[in-house]
Amino acid sequence: MTFEEKTLKSEKIYDGAIINLRRDKVTVQGGTSYREIIEHNGGAVIAAMTDDKKLVMVRQYRKPAGKVMLEVPAGKIDPGEKPLEAAVRELKEETGYTASKVEFLTALYPSVGYSEERLYLYLCTGLTPGETCFDENEAIDIEEMELDKLFKMAMSGEIDDAKTIIAILMVKAMAG
């Protein structure tokens, strides 16, 4: 049987630039317990498809993973910004592309066990190239890759970023 936890007390542990951390005392079936929860504004994820059915991918070093990752473009939603606005902005900043069509695909929680972060996935088509505008601390390589190749890489575990796997699988399912 499912038991809905109720928050009895909430305490801020850390207040950061990108994330905050709080500790909640909650009711559980056998009494009370504690939950450490990351607060995050959420992010926009972009499956940008070229006219020749390639996805625009980015490679960048990710410190938490300790390696270079192949990912779909994505970025955090700024305070007061709508997910669609963040997707359009991030597509331009990270890849230089603008899209004539932006279609919402889904919203997802990448790690629901300890984070409130919610990602909003968009399919962007009708791409027009332009200049990138990386954040000052970003070092990104941009690649256009065949969807079938990316699908195989995701299924074999060669791509191990959750948002990227979801984007590839959803676009592949739509493409047939």
C-alpha cells in the first residue's frame, strides 16, 4: 500500500548558485524519518534534428561523472524563465542554431529519489545555423549524428546520460 509522506519540519542546509539542499522531517508508515532534497529550478533539454535527420549533440567534460559526455543540448531554467524560453535560449547558446518549430515532448524527473529537478524535453526542427554563445566556463564540441547510430549507442550503454537516452528514444519512436 502506498503511504504519502507529510512534511513535519523543513530545514535549509545549503543555499547555492545552482542548487539548494534541504532536510525534511517526514511522516512514514512506522513513524518519522528524514529526507535530504535537492532544490533546482529545472532544465530544458533539446532534441535538435537537422533536415537530414541528424541530432545535434554536444560533447563536454562533466565533473560529477569524471569524463567527457555525449549529450543533447540542455541547460538550467533561470528564475522567472519559462521552460520553452530556456530551450530556445540554450539551443542558440550551445549550438548556434535557431529552430522554426519547437515541439514539447515531455517533462521528467531525472532523479526523483533526492531531487525536485524537473526537465522539459523539446524537439526542435527547421534549424538555421548561427553563432554559439557559450557560458564563460563552458568548453563544448558540437556534432551532428545519425539517429540510428545514437540509438545503438544508447542501447549499448555507450551513451549513459539519462536525459540524452530519453531524448534519443523518444525521437526514434516518433521517427519510426
